[in-house]
Amino acid sequence: MAGDVTQVISIPLLGLVVFQCSTDFIAMGADNSGWHSPRISWDGFRNIEVHGTELLGEAYSPVSDAWPSFRLDLLTGHCTDGIYEKEISRAVLVSHGRKTKIDPSLN
């Protein structure tokens, strides 16, 4: 299990326990199923709410110093609008005066 769990969310109607970490979420089902979301936030979440089969909230972005909204499907772990992937996909590494596109799969 993740070492940086900041909140545990019980969702009895879905038979899930969701572990909120500093950058992502992990779910474990009563039937031993589970998922691990992609990285959603640079560092932290706020205003987390569960509505049916979705977890809604805001994820921190140091790039824009803002808290953009995201949606997480509690059945699959699929995230819509995660700020980390959006911003890291636009990142460019500057080394010795040359720009190189960063591969987000390496993070």
C-alpha cells in the first residue's frame, strides 16, 4: 500500500475503500478487485466528494498556482481532467541550450 495516504474514503454502496494519496488514488474492493489511478495532481487535493460512481475534487497545480477540477471513475480508476498529465505533456526539458520534449511515462 502507498506510504503517503492522506485520507481513507469508505464507499459501502460500491464495496470500495479508496485511499487518497498526495498525487493519486488507490481503490480496493470487497471482492479483492482494485485499481490505481494515474497521477492526477502535482501535490495534493481538496474538496473531495463522492457522487454515485464518481469522485470529484480539485488537484493542485504549481504551474498555474491553481486548483483545477477533476473527475475520477470509481469503478475503473479512469481520470478525466487530471492536471498533472495535461501540464507534464506540455513540459520541455532545457539542457545545454537545447529543448527536448519530456516523456510523461517516465514520471
